[in-house]
Amino acid sequence: MDETNGRWQRHDWWGVVLDTDDVATLTRFYSELRQWRILALDESDGTLDAGEGVAYLSIQHNPHYRRPMWPAGSGDQQMMLHLDFEVTDLNAEVERAVSLGARLAQYQPQENVRVLLDPSGHPFCLYISAP
């Protein structure tokens, strides 16, 4: 739905919120990674417009944020969720994500998926559809 169809007048928005101790860095990372517009950014939170429908990604400051471990072991801080993004060229997109500040995770469970860690340590996946 585009803006001319009343996208901004809708009241059924939904989103995902990620905690971090560095709102600006994480907001800019996902903005550049996905080419999403930053709607709001200050020291306490950032909001990204995915540009389709009514979904958004929000980044929230948490002064007690602890980075999750991937894969988590017993007693480790576990991830609460992870984001998946389909890409057409897995190697090129992994390289681009790393150039933006992501780290490739050591453990890679699938051939057509790459697990990366964003600048705050949240795991996220880039994947290509299996043939």
C-alpha cells in the first residue's frame, strides 16, 4: 500500500522492537542494510519504515542490554528473536552486511542461509530460496 492509498492514515501498524545500548548505530545499520527510511531517531529510540504495508522496525535503548550468544549455551543470554531477509546474491549481500558493521557468525547451520550478528550482537539471517 502506498501513501496515496492512505498508508499513513491506517491504524493497524505492527513491528518488531530490538533492544540495544547504541540506538544510533543499530538504527543506521538496518537502514543501510535494507534501504529503509529512518522515520525517527534520538538517544532513546529509532524507527525504520520498511516501505511496504504497515510494518516497521524499532530500535529501543536499554541501559542494561546484554548481547545474546549465538548459538546460546546453558546459562547464556539467548536471543529473543531473529530477523530473516531473503536476498538474491547471498555472498554479495553477506559481504555488504559485513562492510556495514555485521559479523559473520561462526556457526552456520544451513547452506542457503548465513547467520550474521548486527552491531549490537542480534543474530539475523540472510538467505536465498532453495531451488
